Amino acid sequence: MEAIQPRPFYKKPVFILSLIIAAFFLRGVFLAVLFPIFQGPDEQTHYATVQYFAESKNKNWPIKKTTNNPPDGDNIFTYNYSEEIKKTAAATNFDNIKFQKNNTPFFSNNFDGPEENEIKNNQWKRYIDVYPPNTSGGSPSYYSLASVIEKIFSGQSVLFRFFSVRIFSVFLGSFVIFLLYLISKKIGFSEKNSLLITSIVAFQPMFSFMSSIVNPDILLFFCFTLFIFGAVSLLKDGITWKNTAILLFSIILGMLTKGPAIVLAVVAFFLFAYAIYRRLKISISLFFLYFLIFSLIALILVFNLAPTQYLSGITRSDSPSKFSSIAVSLGHYFNKTIGISPFSRTAGSYWGNFGWLDTKISGQIIDLIFIIEIVAVIGLLFYLFKKRKEADFLPEKKYLFLFIGLIIALQLAIRFYDWRVFDSSAKILIGTPGRYFMPNIAAHFILLAVGFGAILRKKEYFEMFLRLTLILMVVLQFYSIFSLIIPRYYL
Amino acid sequence: MNIKLEKNYRFIPIAIFFVFLVIIFYVFSRDLSFPESDYNFKTGGETKLYSGGQVTQVFSAQRNNLNQIKIALRNGESIGSGDEVLFQLADADCQEIIATNKITRFSIISRIAYKFNFKAMPDSQNKSYCLMVSYLAKNPAQKNVPEILISKDPQFEARSYTNTGKGGEFKGRTLVMRPAYGNDNFFQDLTELDKRISQYKPWFFKGFYLAAIFTLFLISSLVLVLILVLI
């Protein structure tokens, strides 16, 4: 009898997964270096908030209060940040680089920038002494966690501290990648396909970018992905303490990170209802009766127990409308936001619009991706509505309905909030940049993969498709780095 | 038809992968030149490249090895079929042509800026050169034409450009363009790039450490692709 040969180390899933995470982390760190300081969207505000959270509790310095004049977006000195942030930004040509792709930092002929010594050896104040501070309001979790890094390295220069916080973001991104692998495995993809799907997402250029800057969004991505892991575990294994704890933790952490996480609570409500229905084995009509009663109770509880400030914050119910009626307001909003051009902008910034959204991936590439996605959606619909399951290498439909539910819920939440702001200002102030939809990146990519799996129908064709997709995604990443990001800031 | 995907077929995606990588790195190394960085442009409109007209600007090179001019060209999609935008570098009197390049409707233009590459001029420092840009269109009456951004910032008071299609010289303004310089060899170019990226970074992101991070990122990505595609 022939002895079973052990697999060589490079074929072992643990090794390949470690390599995916290592490659993601190294690329994330490299991207963290490539973007000059404060050149992520609102990155100076996010870092100012981290610094604000790291300030000593008893603020024993003189604080000057000013009227709440809106700062001038072209002048960093009009913002109520710490002196250190304002002067570092000025020394690194921040105002002239932001949004202006014809400008770069000022370079010297050596490894230190012209003003670098001044930044490193500065005695500038690290606290905000003009109020109200122009920090990010609301949810504190990312800033609290990052402020620990700020405190630990308080003896180091602002460059050291700032880029350390960026590395913290890369760590969070790495966890997302790890969770995606667990999700893919859990819902029934083979070991190999799970690794391929994970690596495809790991090379998505905009996700890599968002994992490399100081921004709470990456913690939100983590919360959504953790939630999805908990949700698919619940769908597969039923209600357990572990699944429940994961779901609750991700919802709470998400809500403490950024507003859109509210959709997790809503989806969880339906998810638990479904799981309970499966366990109780009651008739569908009785289930709907119970569901209605519990939904009513839940709504009453939410409206009575949730802080009024929180509810009015997410619904902007206190802001007076600029329109004569809701219908008029919605009509104007849809006119401005529904159409090929706004969707194309959202798609462009989902796949790659880097820095201060001034460094875009080519429109032709976005168009090509759009066509690929349309094909995937057709395949997905075909898979969802065909009764007989032909491709046994694809996940069960219940998981896909969960992912679709999450995507719809996040779309509605973001567009609802965007409309509420529009309603009170008659302007699109928030918008729908693609990164707002990125918390669902795991769900999105799995659905696309399933769509193509349904079209290809054979496991080996599907694997070949995933391999090709991986290659194209890596190429897209390399193109982003060498044809866009490096030329934008350094050449 | 039942196609069996033998292991050998897996080399096809790998071949595609390396073809793409070679193109990306070829374009990157071809355009690797270091533009002047000691001034900012505050864009103040654009000047149109009228058919048959010419936009020219004389500039002085800061360094030796001038080998590129980075130009903020806009509305490139307006270039008609069979039309071309002609870029020429000439001596300070705009008489003797030193280098020429052209783009057509089908040229792939960087989304950042157009890079007019030419053979490096080893002793360019402090010498003046003339950039000339013309639009050669079949339809002279074409209104939607390519444009070059301009800047009217006071720091450029001493500069001027001419646009023969728009009526002559415009003083106190400049085309949004940056002369760029190479080094004696590719390794020196990479070293200069390493220096530029290292600036305003903490010590662990500078010089050798930066090069190490880049190398590890590159190797880990390539090894990962090879393993996942070939196994």
C-alpha cells in the first residue's frame, strides 16, 4: 500500500493564508508610506480627533472660545486643531497638495524633507486650545483605540505617531482579510476557493488604501465583516452563545465607530427572528404574528430607551426642511443622485480614487469592471431563482440572501442620511462616495463570485475564473501604485 | 465541448500576469523622472490649443539631465480621429528643434499629467529651452479642443507664454508644467525616488527600511500569485 504523502508546506492552507495576510500587511504598510501625511480624506481631522482623545483629562491650559465660524477649507490655520497639526500640515505643503494633483511636497536632495527637522524637533502644542474643536463628532471607538498609540509614543515626533496610527489601520484591515477567509469557508466554499476569494479582496485597491490611512472607516469595515462572520455562523450552526456574542460585539463596536452600523442591528433583528423560527418549527402564519408583536415591542423600546439626541442625530429630525414637502425634497434628491453619472462616481471611488479623491483609476477600467459586475449579477439572479441547485461548489442561498439584505440595508441607510442632509441644506454635502459602501466588501465579492460560479457551473472553470480574477486584481493594484499614486505625489 | 483544464493551462494566467507587470513597470521606468518641486501651481484657468496655432513657453532648467516636461494637459478626449497634439522642445529662441513627440486620440495619457519624454540633456543646468505645443486638427473650426492649464499666481510674474491661436503673449502667467530630470543610471533614479518617498516619514519608513518594505511587499505578492495560480 502506498503511503500518503504529506502536503508540502507551501500547499498548506495555513501557510497560504498567512502569506495572504503578510502580503496584505506589507502592501498596506507600503501604501501607508506612499501617501504623504494628512493626504487621506479628512485625515488631518481624524488625526486631530485621535490627539484630542489622547489629551490629558484635566485640561490645565488656557482655552480660548470662538464663535463657530466654518473654517476655510483651503487654509489649515482656520481649523481648531492643535498647533502641532496645523504647523506640520503647513510645513508639508498640505493646503497646496490637497485636491491639486499638479502639486507635490517640496523635496530636498536627501532623505529628510526641507522642513523635516523643524517638524521633528518641534515644541508646538499638541493640544487644542481654541474651542469648539474641529474634531470628528460622535462615535469614539477608533479614536479611543488610536489614542492609546498616540499616548504610548508621546515621546516621539508627530511623524512617528501619525504613521504608527496608520499601521494600526493596516492591522485592522488584516483582520478583515482573515475574517473573510473564515466567512468563505463557513458558507461552503472549498479551501482553495476560499483562499482565492480572500486574496482577491486583499488586492482590491481602494480597500488597501482605506486600510492604510488614519480613518475610522476601517474599523467599521472590521465590524461589518465580523458581523457577517457571526451571521453566517448563526445561519449555519443556529443560535449559540458564541455566535450571539460575536454579533452583539460587532453591533456595539460598530455603533461606537460610525453611524451606518445601525443597519447591523436591524439586520440582526431579522436574522435572530429567522433563526428562532427555524428552531421553534411553528407555522409561518404564527411566526409572522409573533414577529409583528416583537417588532412593535422593539420599536417602542428603541424610541423610549435610545437617547433622543442619538435618534435625532441619525434621522436629522431637528433640521428644518428647505422644501415644501417630502415628495418635492425626494424628487430633487433623486434628480441629483440617481443616474449614470452619480453611479459612475460612486463606482469609481469604490474601486480607486486615492488621496483627497484626486487620483482616480481610469474611467475605462471602471466601465470594464461595471460590465463584469453586470454579468455576475445576471448569474446571481439565475442562481437564486432556479430551483434545482446545479453548482454544489457554491454556497447555499440563505447566505446570499443575507448578503443581499446587508447591501440593501447599507445602501438605504447611507442614501437616507444623505437625503436628510440634502433636505435641510438643498445641497449634496455628504454624497455617496464608494468607500461608504465598502463595509460590505466581503458580501459584495462573495456575491460576484457566486454569480460567475452560477454561469460557469463547473468547479474547475470556476477555479480558473478566480485565478484570473486574482491576477487582474493584483495587476489593478500594481497599476494603482506605479501609474497613479507614486506619480501623483513624487514624480 | 468539454475542455479539460490541465495543469499546463494554469501557466496562461501567469503569462498574462507577467505581460501586464512588464507593461506597468516599463511605463513606470520610462516616465521615471523628477520634476521640479519648489513651487506650487494655483491653477487659474486654461489656454486652448487652437487648431493650427501654437502655445510656447521659454523656461530655464534647474538641473542637468533634463529629460521630461510634465504638462497639465486637459480635454485630451477632444482630439479628433486623425488629429494630433505635437510637443516640441527647442532652443531658447524657439528655432532649433531638439525633441518631438505627439499624441493622438488613441494615446494613453496619464490621468495625472502628460509626460513629454526625450533624450536626457547632460548639461542642461541654467540653460533656457522652449516648449512648443500645437494642435494639428483636420477641422480648423473645431471648438472643443485640448487645453493646457495655466497659473496666474504672483510668484510667476516673470514668466510668460504665447498662444498664437489666441492672440499673442500673456505675461505674468505660466503654463502648468514642470521640467523634470533624470540621473546617470536607473539605480540612481531609484535612489532619488527612495529619497523623495522617505521625506517627512519616521525613521522606520526611510531609506533602507522603505526599500525593504517595498521588496518584501513585491516578493510576497508575486509568491502568493504563483502559489495560488499554479497549485
